[in-house]
Amino acid sequence: MKRVINKAASALTSPSAFTDPSFSAAVIAWQKQHGRHALPWQNTRDAYRVWLSEIMLQQTQVTAVIPYYQKFLQSFPSVESLATAPSEAVMAHWSGLGYYTRARNLHRCAQRVTAEYGGRFPDDPELLADLPGIGRSTAAAIAAFAYGKRAAILDGNVKRVFARVFGVEGFPGAKAVEDQLWLRAVALLPQTEMESYTQGLMDLGATLCVRGKPACARCPLSQRCVALATGRTAELPVRKPKKAVPEKDTVMLVVSEGQHVLLQQRPDSGIWGGLLSLPELPPSANADEFGLAVEHAMQGFGEIAACRKLPPFSHVFTHFKLHVAPYQVVLKHRLLQVAESVYVWYPVAQLVDAPLPAPVKKLLLGVLHSDDLLN
């Protein structure tokens, strides 16, 4: 009996158990006729452009990525130009796109490709996956689109397609479930037309097999879809178990004098890493304590002329929610040299292109910019 059980278990851990050439054929045929073909990063074998788009598309919608992608290429048309660019310029171009670790890894990756590979991305998915910010799935996408290599992708969209079509139980982010999905992804790879197959899986997950209301009637896989047949498209894939979202509070100071505002360079690690932001204070118990804290914080920057409370706002990160209480502090005059190198007096007229987190930039533009500068 044990042999029978072990044999059945080993079969489920073998890629051959999931082989089905008709699956890839259906995806490829659909993509050629109904898939996306006019995105800015398509119809190219340029690994640099493919890589840039794949990194930007991690956890970000296509519509949000397109203008950033186009602006990036204008300023950094090659991996070498990106590698030699100042980090401040790279972060400024990423400002508002979110998940800023991607931008830091993007810069480091460009430097490594330039130094180690002469500016040419390797075509081996394992070598690609060893570069900063490139995981197994992204490496496979780059290898498939740029070099036609046979390698499996498994991003969030593909996990959703597989979970529904094959009735996969369990949260796809759990290791045991993800391991089974990888086996399936490898087994289903076609022998040819990797670009169409890879793009087809992405397109299905992004345009038809969406999270909310999947367009099952137009899906080429509907006849084989377990979730559709059993009425479980709303249940699959199984959602991540919910956890209480921690909440944090902070005070941000919009310190200005004339046409300059005080900004602080954030550390490379942590939230908004590497960006400029506003000086922060911990919440105070009362008005007197807050006043003393502001006066102490402004020592070395200038004499306070006025201080007023601004409308509070909140910003949701991946792992917590931040509640911000902003205050505008106007100085009578500022000291030209700031005490610490992490601070800088920044021209208000240049805030639009500054490497600032999106909510901070929105706050500053609303407080300090006139209407004609906002347009």
C-alpha cells in the first residue's frame, strides 16, 4: 500500500503529470488573434527594453507604466546610459511609480550588466535571475521575449489563470502550492513560439481572467476551466489569509522660506528608500510639547515666523498604513548651509521633477505651488 501511495505522490511532483500540448496551442492561437500587440515594449528583441518593461510591470498596471517607460527611454536610451546616471536622476524618473526597491535594483542591475556582460543582457534565465531585481519569472519573460528561450513564467496573472483553469486549491503564494504551479508551468511549455505563448498567458490574466469579473465567454480555455465548470471563479485562486494591517502615525514638516523648501534624503533601505522627503517628528502628546519639538527641530535651519496645521492624509503601503499629520513651517530667514548633509534647500520651482514620494509631492505642490506652476 505504501508503494502505491508513494508512487501516486511522486507522480504529482513530476512535470510530466501536467503535460498538455493542447493548452499551449490554445493560448498561442488566441494571442495571435486577440492578444495585445501594440504595447510600447512589444515587437522588439531589445533585451534592455524588455527588461525595463518587465521590472516596471511588477505589481503595477500597464496604463500606469506606459508614460514612465517612455520617459525612462528618453532619458536613458541604453543600459549603459542608465548605469552611469546619478541615482538621484533614476529615482526622480521613478517617483510616483511606487515600490522603490525596484528602482534601486534597476540601477544596480544596469551597472552589473554593463560591468559584467559588456552591456548585453545574458540569454540564460539562470544568469538573468542572479541579477538584482530579477526573479525566476521575470528572467524567463526576458529570455523568452528577447531571445526566444524556452522558460516558464509564473507571475500573479499566470497563477490566477492556472488556479482557475486547473482548479488548484490553496493560496498560490504558499510554498507547497507555488511549487506545484511551477511544475505545471514548466510542463505546459510549448516547443516553439515562446513569445506568443508567454505573452498570451500574460494577456489572458490581464484582460480576460481578471480578479473581479472574468470574461469567461471570450476565454479560449473556458471549455477546460475547472473554476467555471464548478461555479468557483470568485473563489479561485484562494486569497491570501488576511492579517491585521499595522497603523503608524507621523508628523511631516513643510518647512519653507521664500522659494525654497527643506527636504531630507531618506536612507536607501525602508519605505521611500533613496528618495527625498519631508522632515518628520513623532506625534506629540499636546500643543506645548509639539511647539517645543518643532523649535528644537528647526535649530540650525532658521528662525520660525509661522506654523499652521495642514489637512491630514493617509498612505497605504504593502505591510502597514501610515497616517500623516502635516504642518507648514514658514521661516523668517533660512541658514544657507544646513547642519547635516541629508538635508537640502530645494527650489520650489523644481518640485515637479524632484525625486519625491507621490503623496509627499502632491502635498508640496498643493501647499507651495501656484496654479500656473501646477498646470
